[in-house]
Amino acid sequence: MQTTFALVELYKANDQTSQMKRLRSSVMDIKAFLQCKKLRRSHRLETKEKSESTVRMELGSLGHFSVLPLELKFLILRYLTIDDLSILTITSKAMRNLIEGYRVLMPLFPRDLLQRLHFSKNIQILPDHEQKCYLDTFHRLGLLTKRSTCLYPTRDRLKFVNEILTKMMCNNAYCDNFSQCLSLTCFGKFLHTVIAGWDDSECQRTYDAISHHTFILKKVRLVMNSKPGTHMQIENHIRTFFRKVVLDHCQSVVDRAFWLGRILKPWPMVHQARFLFMLYGPEYNGEIQWFEFCKNTPVSPEQSAKYFGELANALQILHGNRQEWTEDDIISVLDELTSSPDEWQAENVAHMLILCGDVITSKMLMSKAINGRTTELAIMTTSFCVVCVKNSFSLSYVLGMIKNIIGAMDKPKDRLQYFNSLMDMFRELILDIHEFSDQEDGHENDMFFMVTALSEFTKKLVILAFKNMLTT
């Protein structure tokens, strides 16, 4: 009986043990299916972990944005506009560094965008509103680059500018016409946005860096040592490069005077005049018309302004920059300009001087009067009369000019010789037109303008000579 009782007790104990195991296994199964069940934690430990995580977040330079990996940060920045990125660069140094890294690693200039800027036979000329959109885009890109590289030295900033220029040069793409290509115009907008506010020494370094990077001065040297028109394509490339990259985006007269000084000053006076004509002289189908002013004259005030307006404006800008250009320099450049590559027609010289303004014209004529160049003064005076008649200007301008010429002459003999040469010049010009003109050439108008000019000029002189008798 004792043995039987012991077996029963042992059986009950084993049964209780198996029930406990089944209970424990069922609890584990519940935990497996209820993973979100909150574990029992100490309130003190939870508070400590929250404070530590908050401290770690505050230590980041960009706050919560610092926790994200760099790839995710760049992915977020990709959804921002250029204006947004530009504004973010001025919020903090850490954000500027992040955006600068994004700008360097991510291409801000898509390849298809650069290809659309170049002109080819398969691509039509973009309308004005699309060109303006491209220029605005590159202005914003320049502003972003300016702000993101503001702490860099000038040398490093110019390296990036040269990299952009390398991508946008026309020789890196199939470009059929430099003058109609928009790529250099966009780069000029980008460049002037980046260097806005730089001092003169930094701008000088910019010009030197770009010139050295593109080898443009080597091409200029080749053109200057050759006859005008020998290298027409290179001349057009030089004109397009300097105008679209350097000159056309100047916002003020002071800036244009500075950049013209950088371009012209390193060359001798003869080459300065030739370079100036290459930049602003008349151009047709990509060819600079070197001999246009030696053969033809404008037929209307509009054509005169088109031919001589940019040249005259450039001379006025140089004349206003007294730090680098003296009046003698301007007169020398103008003298070389009107005799290159051959002597201009006297009427074209008169058109040019009228557009240059009274100050430059007076200095030019007084210089000739002081040096005793009476014949040239007579030719120019008759040409002024013809231009005034053609353009319906008052001859009072010519009379005021004559007074300045006479005032610059010390000897009465020179003054008398000047008046005699003036009337003789009218006679010779009228006889030449009558003798060498053909009715089929259409020179009847020239004869009419010359005779009318002589008549009107004589009337003015008569009024001055007999003013007292005519008014009483």
C-alpha cells in the first residue's frame, strides 16, 4: 500500500510539472504574437534615455536634419529650386557647406541644357522670351555659386568658373554660328553675376584667367599681325567672345570702361584702334566690314547711328574714364581709327565726330588747328555742312565749331588760309562730283546736298558778316 501511495503521489507531481510547462509555452506563444506589447521598464531609465537622445539631437549643426544620411540629404535638396538653394546658403555655415557639396557632386548644368544653347542648322533661333528664361536661369546659378563659394579664395573660385567655361565653349559642341550662339551669352551672364562686387584686382585676375584658359589673346595677336580680313572667322570669334562674355553684360558705364581698359590697354595705340573697330565696327554675315567707311556713306540718320553709334559710344566711355585714358589718348585712338585700314571718307569722319559729342569733336579739331593741318580742317568743315544738311541739322553747330577752330589759331594768316581753303574745298568737291559722277550711279543727290550745303553755309556767313546792317 505504501508503494502504491508513493506511485500515486509521484504521478500527481509529474502531472503538475507538465501543466506548468504547457502554461509557460502558451505564455511564450502569446509574446511571440504580441510583439508590440510594452515591456516593463523603469520610469527613471526611460527619462534618462529621452534626455540623452535630446542632447544628441541638439549637438547636430543642422538640428534634426543632421541625423539623415548624406545621400538622403542630397535627395531632399534635389526637390528644391535654385532660388531656394541660394537662400539656404546664407542661413548658416553648415548649410552652406552642405549645399556646396551638393553643387559640386550633382550637375547643376544638365548636358541637354548646354546642347540646346549652341546654334546649329537643325536648331532654330530661340525666341526672345526663351532666351530671357535661359539668361535668368544662369543668373540664378551664378548667384548660387557666388554665395556657396564666398569663403573660398579667388584662385579656387576662378577654377570653377573656368570649368564651366570649358563646358560651354562652342568648340566643344557642333556650333555653326558664333554670333547667333547663346552659350557664350549665358556664360557671360553667369560670370558677371559671380564677380559682382569684386574689387578691380580680382576682376583683373578674372580677365587674365579667362584669357589664359581660352587662348584668346593668341588669336588676337595673330589677327593684329595680319592684314584686316585675312582671318575672317577668327576675327568674328574674337568679336563674339569679348562682347558676349565681357562687355555686353556690364551694368554701368564705369564697368564697361573698366573692361574696355583691360581689353585695349595692353596693346599699342594702332592696335587699340583696330581692336576697337573689330569689337564695334559694322558686321555682315559674320564678317567685319573693314573697308565699309572707306567706300560708302550712310544715306539716313538711322543708318548713321547703326554704323557709328557703338564706336562713338565706346569712345565716349573711354573719354569719361580719366584714370586710365587722357584726352590725348582718345584723340590718338580716334585719329588711328579713322585712317584704318585706309582713310575714311570725310563725310564718315563727320558722322563719327557728331555722334562722339561736342567735347571730343572740339578737342579733335583744335588739335589739328594747333598742328597747322589747315587742309584737313577745311575738308572736315565741308563734310560737317553736308552731314547737317542730310540729317536736317542746324548749321549753327558748324558755326560754333568754326569759332573754336579760329580761337585755337594764333596767327591771323592761318585763319585767313583756313577760310580760303574752306571755300576752295567746296568748289573742288562740287566739280569732282559733276565730273566723275554718272547718272546711272545715282550721284544726283550728292550734288544736291553739296550745293545746298554751300548755299546754307554762305547764308550763315553773310548773316554774321552783316549782322549789324541786317538787324537795324
